[in-house]
Amino acid sequence: MDPALSQSIVARLDAINEFDREPVRKGRLQGLGSFAGLYAGEHVAGTEFVIGPLFVAHGVAAGDLITGLLVGNLLAVLSWAFICAPIAVGTRLNLYWKLRKIVGPRLLVAYNIVNALMFCFLAGAMISVAATAVGIPFDMNMPALSDRYPVSAGWVITVLLVGGVVTTVAILGFEKIAYFSKVAAPWLLLVFVASALAVLPDLGVHSAGDFWRVANEKIWTGVPMEGRTRFTFWHVAFFAWFANMAMHIGMADMTLLRYAKRWQYGFASAFGMYLGHFIAWLASGVLVALALQQGGEVAPGPIAYLGAGFAGLAAVVIAGWTTANPTIYRAGLAMQTVSPNWKRWKVTLAVGAVTSIAALFPALMMRLLDFVALYGLLLMPMGAVIFADYWLLPRLGMQQDYAALRALTLSWPAAAAWLLTLGACLALNQTWGVEIFFLGLPGWFIATGLYLVCCHWQQRRLPGALA
């Protein structure tokens, strides 16, 4: 490459300002349409081709699935709108720079490494999803539900190529990501719906009256596949609520919602929850039911091809991108605070490389339900810390942003809240058998209470600390 051209590209990338360490300026705020498109694009996505089929595999009954999704997705929307969005708009800071003021730089490094790795693995699953579609025209060997490791050289090459495209979009910043999602989302939803409708006759649905009978007998039968636990209404509702726990009550979407003109834009998450985590999950469940009936492959690419041909394949690829793009963007900003001397685009490039390597392992995709629940649980306590610090400490006569105020490198109340909450959740799981899907709710209250008690202990012991 010509050295002058190379320097020009680097200079342009260096000039992209994503407000890594400062509030977003008024002139860069985005309208409601950007967030409706962003949430629809991120959640009418590659994950839906995995999660919908996994509900079928876990033997959810049709009634439990629909009512659970209605309730759980509503709770998720309310969590974005009333917990995450007001703080994002009130501070205009990304999650990581706001958290630095609360917990100090040393604890933030540990949190951000965990955070970035979790986002890398999630984005890696999306890249895997897209790769299952890219490989079909080339008759590539697809991973099965039980596969953990790369299945062929073609799989490796395809994953790395898809990862390169996704990383490039993430480097270009929030506005490009939002635009990409806004353009792609309406078409993606149409493909999901059209592909499910197209295969219903093959399952025995020839009129509207047939649907509910077939849904109970052939799709969501209430009988799990061998080796899978049976899911109930409560599993579905809590999973739908906490599938994005890291984003809403974990506060990761402060990084996106800081661009919103009003906190009410948090309700735009409904476009993702009800178009993606309701309609698309149902549609992909229909597709996998037919694939199982015919004895075919159940990877995202093959089931989409079954319903919509090459349009289905294109939808899987683009759906994987629309989820992975903002996820890698978040991970890049997380690592930016760990390596502040690096430009954001360089950090995002490195994150994209790690993500692409993770995507080579199909176990990430095939165990997505468990992984999503785990990564949300790991990050949730710090979201509770931010909530308590922003809303509750001033009302209790204590100082916000105490680490920044006292120039502390580590906030022991935040560290205690994070680690003890995870310990309490582990105890609930191991001792009382509470499944991982249900741990987020008690965990959030435990973390909030621990942080408040520890902050009171810390601030009352230092003269002049209490307001």
C-alpha cells in the first residue's frame, strides 16, 4: 500500500471521535429513529436463529412460550427505560468512564477485562451464526449442536472473513452502526416472518385454525430433547427479561443511550424485544421444528435456507453483523480504558481479532442460552453499583463518584458488592439449586444493598466525607 494512502487512512481513523472520556456533545445526539433501528437491528439478529431453536430443544409448551415472552420482554423494556436510559442521558458518559469515577481505575481494569471478554464471546457467537450461512453455497461442513471445536478449514476461513467485515463497521463508530441497523432491520424481520410462514404448510398448518394444534403437537410440544432440561413459563419469562441483563440493569447500554436526546428513547428497546425476542424467536422455532422433522441440519444457515432460500442465507449473515457490530463497539470502548494510550480504532481492531478467534469454536453458538445468562450475571453487580451511586447515595446523604472525589484507585465498597454478590449467587445455585436464569433478580438487590451498606461504612469513617 502507498505510504501516503496508509497515513491518510490512519489519520481519518484517529479523527473519529466517540467521546471515549467526555460527555457526548449536543450536536452529536441522535433521534428516536436511530435507536428504534439500532435495537431492532441488534435484536432481530443472528442470535434469534439460535435461541428460538433452543426453546424447542428444551421442550417449552406453546402457551408457556408465548405468555413468558410477552411478560419477560415487557420487563426488559421497562428496565432499559427506567433504569439504564435516565442515567445514560443524565451523565452523557459511556459506562466505562462513568464507572471509573465510582470504582477507581484499578478495579475498572479488572471489570473491563471481564466485560470485554464477555462481549467478545457474544459477538463471536454472532459471527459463527453468520458463517453458517456464508458456507452453504460452498457446501461447507456445518457445526452440529454437540460440536465444540472448528469443524473444517472452510469454517475457519469463513469465520475470519466475516469477523473482518464486522470489525470494520465497529471501527467506524456509533453513527455508522446505527445507520447499518436502521437500513437492515425492516428487511430482516420480513425474512424471518416470511420464512416461517412458508414452511407452516409442511408442518400441517393449512388454515389459521390449524396453527395452535400444530404448535402444541409439533413445535413447542412440552417435551425436551434428550439431555435437555424442560423449560416452563418462568424459564422463558426470566430468560427474556435477563437475556440482555448486562445491557439494561448491567448498564452496558449507557454507551449507546448517551447519544439519545431524551431518556424516553429507552422505550425504543421494544422494537428489539417484540420484533426480535418475540416474533423472530417464534419464527426460528417454526423453522427448526421442520428441520428436525425432516432430519436436516439445525444450524442457523441451513434452517434459514430451508424457509427462504438465498434470501434466508443473506438474512442470517446480515443479522449476525447487526448484533456483532455494536457488541464489538462496546468491547472496544471497554478496553480503551485499559489501554488509554491506544486510539479507539486500534483497540477495536484488537478486540475484533480476539472475537474472530472465539467465533471459530461453535460451542459458543450452541450453548448460547447458558452463556448469555452467565455473562449477564457476571456484569450485573456493577450496574447495581452505578444505579445506587447515581440515585440512592445523594438521597441518603452520601457522596456520588467517591473514588474520583477522593482520588482513590480502588473503591472497596464496589469491589465487595461485585465479589460478594457473585458469591451469593453461586451459593444460591449450588446450595439451594436456583437455576442461573433466576439469579439476576435477587443478585441485583443483593449488590445494591451491599454497596449502600459499605459506602455508609466508608464515608462515615472519613471526616468531611458525608454531605
